Amino acid sequence: MMSQKVDGVFVVNGPAKVRVVDGLVEVLGHRMSSGEFVVPLGRSIPIKAIEAEIEITPSRDRLTLGDQNLYEVLSNTARELSSLEPPILLVGPSDVGKSTLASMVAVMASFDGKSSLLTVDVGQNELYAPGFAASIQVSPPFIPGWVKDSEPDRCFVGAFTPSRRLSNYLNCAAKLAWKSKGFLVVDSDGWVAPWDGIYSKAALASVVRASTIVHVGLGEVESRALESLLPGLKHVKIKRSLSPTKKTREARRAHRERLIIARLVNAKARSVKLESTPVIGLPIGLGSPPSREVVENLGIDLKFAERIEVASDGQVILVSRKPLRKNVGVRVVKPGFERGLVASVHGSNGLEYLAVIERINYRTGIINVLTEYEGPVSLLEVGEAKIDILQHIKY
């Protein structure tokens, strides 16, 4: 591997491994004269090289020229924020650089003691996996998505946006914030639309007990609303931490799938038996599965339901969380609906692990899932989020 000499500000575009041979390289606020760091697939990290010699794998084209002035603004902003009273909560729309800034603040805060980073960006969670909130104690050099020393704590939300499961979102944030050590930095999702999105961030600030709210690229109306909802806290406003990098919905979906695939790269198929393992959160109903006799008598593929009714043509089963009334709240159940549902396997070690449902057999009472966890399963929690990645995974 050929090394190259660099000086100035650059952007490393993942996937890439960078080894510092000589000189100094600053990555998210941490200066390195030797060693290496990894930028995961789908991630771009600004670095500052000071008469450095580096090796970059797989190729030099992973390195592009960056904006010196913008980097200095980012670095100075992070340094100022790391001196404020924690916990610090970053609020702003998507694609304004919240996660990069949050990571840099946590790294700089770690120089004077312990610091932790908590992300509730459930759609693009790079600390663990989409659908989860996660937190980790920061140990420089640190890059979201690159786990060096320890696995992050995590909590299953079950959706790719907090609007779908706000109570889970807030409960997970509170739980992880309570467990975090030292200077806490909280990176939030981009749901800041008036007014539910702003209300959700005010509630988030409350449950993590934030002392400082950083408005990153937040509109004036939304910013004033957040200040009025949280009058006793310190509010810091910055335009944005990085140049605009607006992603399309398709790009976000693709990145989400990459994150999940990366977490399931060593996944294996497992069978969870309904008779011996509690299962909660199936999205189309509550209660116990219907008996085998009921299934056989109806002769169709039946799913969990609170209430079961046969359509007038006798061809489908209708299920609802509420009493059926003129087809209000009714969902038509189709075979294979469960394929790709994101779930959480609760392990005997107290951690939660990502799982994806492959199939549910209601006749045998077995749920087949893909998960990296191999120990005893104490609980299976199923979310509303769904992905189409099973075709990419061989097992």
C-alpha cells in the first residue's frame, strides 16, 4: 500500500480505512500522530491533516478536498459547545450535519473526562441500527458506525420515524440518558415540522434532562417555538454545521438498508416458539394466536387479531385494534405480510439485538427471524418498520 503526503482539510468518503504514518491528522476533534480509523460505508468525515503521511484503503479516490473555512467553523463551534453545561441536545432538520457536530462535541468533551453520545435518529442510526435508539461512551478516535472497543447500549423503538411510536422513542431516550456516563450529547432526528415535530423535541429535551439546546439550521418560526416551550434552558443557534448535502428519500432508504445489512452480516436464522417466548408488538393486533382448529376450519392464512371477521365474500380475514364499524380501522391481512418486519430480540445478557422477521407460522406457533444473537431469547419485540433486505442476505 502506497502512502501519500497531505496537508489541509479533506473529506474521507467511506468505506475507507485510514492509517496515519507520520505527521498529525485531526479526525472529529481528535489529533493522531499514529494509528488508524475507519469511515463506514455511506459516511463522509472531514479531517484536517498537518504535514501528514497517510495510507488509505481501498484507494486514494476515497479522499477529496474539503473546505478549510467551513472546517474551522465546525471545529470552533464544537469546542464552544463542549464547554457548556450538559446534557446538550442538538435539534434541526435532516442533512445539516447534526451527527458530525454531535460526535465532534462528544470527542472534545472526552478530553476532560468521560463523555457519551446518544442518538435517537431512528431512521439513520449509525451507532447501532435503524429502528433503535443507542448510546455509547466515546473513546477517541471516534466515528459513528465504527465500533472499536465496546457495543453500544440500545433500545428498540420499532419505527423509522418517532411520529409512529413517540412514546417508545421518548422512553428509550430517557432510559439511555439515565444509563449514560459523563458529558452527554444527544443527537436527534430531523422531524422538526410545526408543530408535532417541535413538540416531540421539547418532550425529548425534558426526558433527557437537557441543559443546552443547540438549534442547527432550524427555521426561525420553529426556533422561536422551541424557545417558548423550553424557556428555562440555554439555547444556542447556528446556521448549519456542514454544507448542504440533501439526500433523496431513495438515498435515505438505501442507506438505512446498508446499515441494517451491516449489522446482520453474521446473522443466522433462528426459530422463536410462541408457546415458550413472550412476543409483543405485532402491528396488526394483540392477544394470543388463534387455535389450530380455528385456522383449519377457516382454511386460510390467519394472523394475530383482537377481533376476527370473515368478509362477505368469505375470501379474506379482517382484523382491527378497535371494534369493526363500517370497515373503519379494518386491515386486510395477506399472506407474507410479516416478511421484513424489524424486530428486537431481548437477550439473557440484558441487551437488545436487531432481528428481521422471515416468516411466521401460526399453525406451528413458530416465528423465524434473522439475528446476530445466538443465546437464549427472553422476549421478541416486533415493530412497525419494514424493510426489503432479506433477498440480499444469504443464510
